[in-house]
Amino acid sequence: MGIERTFSIIKPDATRRNLTGKINAMFEEAGLRIVAQKRAHLTKAQAETFYAVHAERAFFNDLVSFMTSGPVVLQVLEGEDAIAKNREVMGATNPATADEGTVRKLYGESVEANSVHGSDAPETAAEEIAFFFAGAEIVG
Ligand code: ADP
Ligand code: MG
């Protein structure tokens, strides 16, 4: 609890539909502050390393292929209880079961192309932020 930072990705299905601003507005309305942001096209190696925890899953290769299929927006979000708050704004992994009003319910196309990533715990948030951002790029 307290002021936290979490790592967020606006995924290729959302950048393709030009939804970055609409999704960012949802973060900001929830009290999350975008303290770092950059657009990138992930390499296969970056996507494989980022999702290494899922390497044994049947969907891993498809997921890496999807995450490298177009630009993404990499972000650090800051705010009170930011990790849990962002997961609430995002909604459940599968858009079909996500709560009304969440990003994934509104914009997700499928369980894979579900528009956003968000860290799930303080340890993963710190690792994921450090994987993509230098300290000087984060301005709170
Ligand atoms: P979350 O992003 O909600 O934390 P996970 O960490 O379980 O979900 O999965 C990481 C990402 O892998 C998901 O956001 C989604 O893009 C993809 N994914 C998860 N489960 C599946 C699945 N059953 N089929 C295809 N892709 C999946
Ligand atoms: Mg996850």
C-alpha cells in the first residue's frame, strides 16, 4: 500500500486501433499518473524474456508473435496502491469475463489480444520497470 509504481504495456491490438489516448484517460481517471512512457516495437528476444514465466505454456509462441506484431506503449504508472488499482482498471485476462467498464471488457479482442499488460506484484513491477526503463526516464 501507499504510493507505488507499476509497469504497464498498451499492446499491439490497442495501438493498431489508435486507442492509446482512450486507455491513458482511464488510467488517469482512476488516479494513476503516467510517470514514464515510450512507444517501442519489441524484438522477439525482448518479448521472450519479458514473458519467460510463461515459456512452458501452450500459448507462449503465439503470445511472443502477437507482442511483436506491432508497436506497443511501455509505461510506468504511479499512484496509491498502483499495482492493484491498475489490475482493477485492466479487468480480467479474458475480456469475455472482465467486469463492465474495464479496459479489457471495453477494448480487448481475445484472451491473447487483451489490450493491456499490468504487473501483478511489487517484485514483478520492479523487475519489469527496470527491464524497460532507466531511472532517469521515470519522472514522478
Ligand atoms: P495477465 O496479463 O492478466 O496477468 P497472464 O499473466 O496469465 O495474464 O498471461 C499473460 C498474457 O498471456 C495475457 O495477458 C494474454 O495476452 C496471454 N494469455 C494468457 N492466457 C492465454 C490463453 N489461454 N491463450 C492465449 N493467450 C493467453
Ligand atoms: Mg500476468
